[in-house]
Amino acid sequence: MRSDIIRVYKSVHTWTGIVSGLALFIAFYAGAITMFKDSLAQWIEPPVAIVQGVPLDRAASLIEQTLAAHPDARRQFTLKLAPVSGDPAGSRASLSWQPPGQPQRMTATLDAAGKLTIHASRSSDAGRFIDILHMTAGIPGGFDVGMGVMGVVSLLYGLALVSGVIVLLPTLVKDLFALRIGKNLKRMWLDAHNVVGILSLPFHLVMALSVVGFGLNDYIFAVQDHAIYGGTLDATLKAQNPFYAKAPALVGEGVRLRAPTELLAAVKSRAPGFRPTEMSYRGAGEPGATVFIGGDDPRYLARSGGFALMDPVSGRFLNAQFLPGAGNGNVWSAITSAVFALHFGSYGGEPVRWGYFFLGLAGAFLFYSGNLLWIESRRKAERRDGLAVAQRRSTYWMAALTVGVTLGCIGGISATLAAGKLLAGHVADMHAWHAGIYYFVFLISIAWSLVRGASRAAVELLLFATCATAAIPLASVIGWLAPSTGLWFDADTPGVDAIAALGAACFAWMLRATSRRVSLGRPDSVWAKRKSADEPVVIDDEKVRG
């Protein structure tokens, strides 16, 4: 391949990576954590009395009594289906809903005499906040704006992937497994960047293409509607989808919902291997009522694990296209399900979940190392043989922004998780607190890095990230040793504390290495301690290492 073509693709790879890298770092780091968002929510929420579910054949009575005593639950309630130990076919059910305008979530069950009992609890919402952060990278303007921007970012991401592979092709065999550790730090970072990028390329291609679809589908449909369908696309889709069929009018409150056992039996007849885990009702007993039956079948690549949408009164299926193993023959639904499953890792159980966790962290490293390579390349270009050098402002500010965004994201997520355990049960709106703590740390970190410079800020923000991450297992240890403090240790989520402790140790190692680099590295580097972007330095190769 001609060298001029390589230079063009290298330039494309560099600038698409620089433009999209920081947003993708946030998305991948938060995405890795969301693989265990349910465990995080359980770790944060204070222990409450265990609500004993009722046998599935009594779930209809539970629903009837709950809706009679609390009509506001008709708007939306969820029937959780917990498997019974020793009985793979059996389940126990508990009903929960959130009253409008209240922070508590209510859980209903039946006592031994069949009488309704209600328990109130507060949910942390930490998992949902980090999931939204993963999908939008925290971009202001609301969820739709954030998803749209990330769709465009992912287009650049895909272009960076393709151009990066083309740049590496001439030396792929020689450089793929080369990791040259030594005095040439730029070469070492480049080797690490290349090996991570090539070995995880299929994963990154799936992420890039799927996010383009997730983020830009509304805009793509709008263009198709105008250019191809002449404004009739919405009506066409509704005519083809049975979900939009007009529901029969229901009269009064005497309309009875079908028993959950009947609905689950209908699902089992279509998908024998599907294991339902929840039934989410909307508008129960009202026109257009629906029940979303979610679950899992590890044998299939299914969207969100697989689900069916049914009419809870008539028992008819409104949408069974994403029910794994149903054999509906819809090729488009099968492709869509596979794309969703491959993006979210909702298949294959724990091994796949852990694999996606580490691939997400590796992806975050990929984007950080890409920015670092750009910064190091600018240093090489700006160096003059032993003469005074002033770093370009673009290099100085890019280094500061890279440090502020990446360490601000890490420190903000760790701080909001650790604070969640301290605030649980003491504040009304935990979602607002999680968001407020994260954005406060994130924005302060960026401002701090811009003011202090990349070198000083890297050391100081790594120290904060280490302490904030260590506070997660520390809170559990204090709760275990001194429960009178109001903290607690959750025996069901020791993995959260273990991974956080390991993360804190990694950040501590990075802190030590960064401090050493700042003290002993080349003084012409952007990582050297300097007061401003214009401060010149004199290079003496006999006294410094780079």
C-alpha cells in the first residue's frame, strides 16, 4: 500500500478518534459498570425485611386485592417471578409499584391467612443513572439529544475503526503481539493501543454499528418518511403491527384480568424454553391495557433477554416477535434481537457478562490511549535539538481536557456510588442526588485540570479517584464491623466490594506511576510540571528520560 494512502487514513483515524474519544470513554467505562447494575442497586439499598412471595397460583388474588385497596397501582405495577429452589418449574410472585409523586416503592404480598400486606422501600436508582450515562455520555439536552449525539459520535467511531485497521495492515503480522516496554513510552502506548484495538475489533464493530441504529433511528425514519413514503410511514407501520390494533372497549371496573398462570401458560406454549422473570402491567382493567412478560432463554440471542406483549384481559399476543424460540419466522425481528443481545450482552449468562465488563474497560483504555498518543506525537513534532520548546496551546489544553474528562468520569461514578450508601434512606430523590454528585465531581475535575494543567491534575485527580473508589468497600467494612453507624454489609453482593477494592488498587498504582513520570520524565513533555502552556523548557538528554 502506498505511503501517501497510509498517511491519509492515519490522519482520518487520528482526527475521528480525537473528536469522539472522550465521549466514547465515558460510554464504555459506564457501560462496563452497567453489566452489574442490579448488583449495584442491591449494594446501595438498605436491608429491608425479606418479602416472601406467594405461590404463582395465588398471584391472581394478590393482584385483585392490591388493585382494590390501591387503585393508583393500575397505572403500572410489576409482578416479580422468583424461582423456587429445588423446583425449576415453580415460581413465587410479589407485586410492586411506585405511587405517583412518591419516592417509596410499595411491595405487596399475602400473609398465611391470605390477607394483603404492604411494605414500603426506597430504591437507589444508581444502576439506571449509570445506564443513562452509558447511553448518552452525560451530554446535556435530555435523553433524546444525548442519544442522537452518540449516534453521530458512533459514526466517527466506526470510521476510526476502519481507518485504524487500514493503517495497521502493512505491519499487522509484525506488530500485532509486539509490546515493546522500555524508554520509548510512545512506542509502548502505540503497541498496547494496537493490540487492544485489533483483538477486540469484532466487539467494537458491533458497538459502533448498533449505537448508530439506536441513536439515529428516529432521524433515519423521518428521512425515509419524507423521501420514500410521502408522510405515510407511521400509518404503514401501525397497520402492519398488531400492537396498534384497536383494543376492544372495556366497561366499568368489573372487567377481570386473566390469571398470570393462564398468560404464562400461553407464553410457554409458544416458547417452551423461555423462563419468565417479570410481568409488567400497564393500565390494568382499562382500554388498551398491556402486560409485558420479560425473561430469558440463554440458548438464543434475544433483545433484553426476550419478551412478549399481551392483552391481560383477552390473553391474545400483541407482540411475540422478540420471544426467543417462538419460531415466528420474522427475519427482521431475529436480526434486531441479535443486535440488541450482542450490544447489551444479554445472552450466555455470567461468562458473557464478565467478558463484556472487561471488554468495556479495554474499550475505555483504547480511547484514552488514543488521545495520549496524539499528545505524545505533538511533543515529538515540537521538540528541537536541545533548544527551548514551548508546548502548543492545543496540546496543553487537549492533555488537560483528557485528564479532566477521564478521571472526572471515574471519580464521579465512584463518588456517587459510595455516597449512595450513605444517603440511602435519608433523602427523598436518590436519582437527583446520584446525578448531582456525579456532575459536580465531573465538572469540577475538568475545571481543575484546565487550571492546574494535565501533569498536576493527573496526580491530584488520580488520588481522588483512588480514595472515592476505596470508599465503596470501606463503607461495607464499616457496616460489617460497626453496624451502629447506620451502614451495612450486604452478604449477597461481595463482588461489588471486591471489584471496587481491586479498582482502587489499580488507581493507586497509576497514581504512583504518574507521580514518577511527572518527576522524572522529560521536561519538554506536557506531563512535566509547568505553570502554563507557554512556559519554555530546556532539554538535557543526559539528565532526563522520556
